[in-house]
Amino acid sequence: MQCRDNARPNLMKQEQNDRLLRALRRRETDCTPVWIMRQAGRYLPEYRAARARAGDFLTLCKTPELACEVTLQPLRRFSLDAAILFSDILTIPDAMGLGLSIEEGAGPRFARPLRSHSDIEKLPQIEPAEDLAYVMRAARLVRRELGGHAPLIGFGGSPWTLAAYMVEGGGSRDFRRAKGLLHSRPDSAHLLLEKLSAALAAYLAAQAEAGAQALMIFDTWGGQLSTADYVEFSRDYLRRVIAALKADPAAAKTPLVVFTKGGGNWLELIADTGCDAVGLDWSVPIGEARRRIGGRVALQGNLDPALLHAPREKIESEARRILAEFGDGPGHVFNLGHGIDPNTDPDKVAHLVDVVHRLSGF
Ligand code: CP3
């Protein structure tokens, strides 16, 4: 199958766009760049069709031509300023042998979750260029197809967020087992987080090498921790990963975003990880975030995804409010505060993207 949809314009013939990279480096842009977390996904009928053709989500991820096709789908519909590689944060534990499956409605599950210190000791160190070669092949394909139309974002899950899934065996409401491990066997927790930090740094560096022009770390479950635990079990490992990336020839100059969902109390701690930009959920006013850390890093966010169910005028007024709250000057990447709801009407996304561009400069 070709990584191209002939019914839609060829992306390569369109304008070249580096707004996202400029904003992440806090340089001037002609208007505020915008992309949407989980922009390729179930709210798009063409995504559901591609997933049906693949048979399931993981086959979609593991077939580079299909992953490339799905990555580009939202860019064919909307004037987005970035592509994000279609994959998942759980590719690392899958490559470590935990046996990932993702079923609609049930969420991610591991056949072999971590249940003991010796399970953690036995976890193999992965070689991303080989063990996750399908991700790198997809990244190379996407870069070729994009031809500079928009930059490509690569990503991974934070060590703590990956550890939480691996210990729980899937998603969880209270993270009883994962948090239990932090407090009952901190030695096991630190060993696991060390192994995951090494894997994540190597994985992100390999994505940069394969063509990712910006990187993002999703610390989705960081906000579940107390401040002291956040510093010890999440923030310190984010720092370690970023330090390794800044020493890597391919990744050193690649701007990196850290997104800790629920991390509004810790903006200064997050900005001090060495990242180039901080992702904001919708709980922190972006103006306050800018006053606190906006002199040091760029900011990405922070529209509540639920606003995409609101009438068009409300979407426009909220986008206007966020842009006004950020204020003048560079360093803002507009986005949602978390992933898009699968029930969203794609026309509302088109409206949001156009409104952000129009209100901020076009
Ligand atoms: O943003 C993008 O378009 C890129 C694709 C992307 C996916 N997952 C595709 C996906 C990204 C960036 C992720 C990251 C991810 N995966 C995170 C961090 C971001 C966040 O939302 O906090 C997390 C926690 C995961 C783990 C995971 N994978 C979950 C919780 C789910 C959803 C399960 C469900 O049924 O809703 C997945 C599966 C997944 N990853 C889907 C997509 C499009 C849905 C799979 C499907 O098609 O049914």
C-alpha cells in the first residue's frame, strides 16, 4: 500500500512550515503553531477504516506504511503545524517482552506484568534501532512524505508512566500496585526506572536519528504522585533522560517537550528538567504558567479537550482567551491539554485550527 491518499492533495506540493520548531525555540513566528494531542485517531473515519484494514491497533503501529498513512491523515484534513508519529508509548515495554495488547474499550493490557524484583532484574535492555525498527522505518517514511510541509514529532512515555503500566499490567484508577512498589520496594522501583530511562533515551535518540525534528515525553501519570514522590520517581528520571539526549549527536539540537498531566503545581520543577518546552493540561492558566516559567521554556497547551464539543463561537472565544492570556511574544504552541476525545466532530477541529491561525496573525 502506498503511503499516500490520491483523493487528497499531495502534501509535498504545499508550503514549507517550521512554525512549530521556531516556537519551541522561542523564536518569532508569523502566527501561533497548533497541533492536537492524539490528532490521528478514532474521531477520524479514515483512521477507523485504516485500523479495520490493518485488523487491529498494534498491527497499524507495526506496519510502517500504515503508520505513515495514519500519521498523515489529520494533516490532509486540517492546516496543522506538526505531524506526530503514529505509535504508542507502550512500544518499549512490548519490546521488553511484556506482551502488549490493546482492545477497544478495554485499553492497554500486558500478558506478563512485572510482579517481583526478579521480573525487573530480568528485563532485557533494548536496542531501539533493532527492537523497534518498525518505529524508525515509519519515521523515515513520514519525513520523506512530509517533504518539509510540517515538522515530525517523535515521542515516548516517561519512565514513571511506563513503570506504572508495567507494574499494574494495564491502566488503573488508583495505581495501587505501582505506588505500592515505590514505598515497599524503592530499590526495585529505582532499578526499573533506571532501566526504563536508558531505554527511553535510546529510543528518543533513535527517533531523532530517523528524522523526528521535535521530541515529546508523555508523563501522563506524573500528576498521581505526591510532590516528594514526583521529584524522586519521575522528575529525576526525566532529567536523566534529557541529559543523555543533550549528549547525543542526533538529539542534542532537537527541541524536547515534557508534559506531566496534573503537573500544574510543579511547573518550575518541570522547567528545570532541561526540556525546551513544558506541556500544560487545562488546569493551569497559561498566563500564570508564562509568568512562572515562560522566560526559560516554551509552553504548549492548554485548551480543555471538552471544549471541542462546544458550539463554534465558544471554541473561538476560548481559543482567543488562551492566546490573549499567553500574550505577545514567541514561545507558544497551541494544543489541547490532553488527547482529543474519540467522539469529537472533525469539523470542530478544523474550526479550532483555523481560529488559532486567524486570531494569532493570519
Ligand atoms: O497523538 C497522536 O496522534 C500519536 C499517537 C499516540 C497514540 N498514543 C495512539 C493511540 C500517542 C502520542 C499515544 C501516547 C499514549 N499512549 C499515551 C500518552 C498520552 C496520553 O494520552 O496521556 C498513553 C497513556 C498511551 C497508552 C494508551 N494507548 C492508551 C491509554 C490507549 C487508549 C486505549 C483506548 O481504548 O482508548 C492506547 C491506545 C491508542 N494509542 C489509541 C491510539 C490512537 C487508540 C487505539 C484504537 O484505535 O482503538
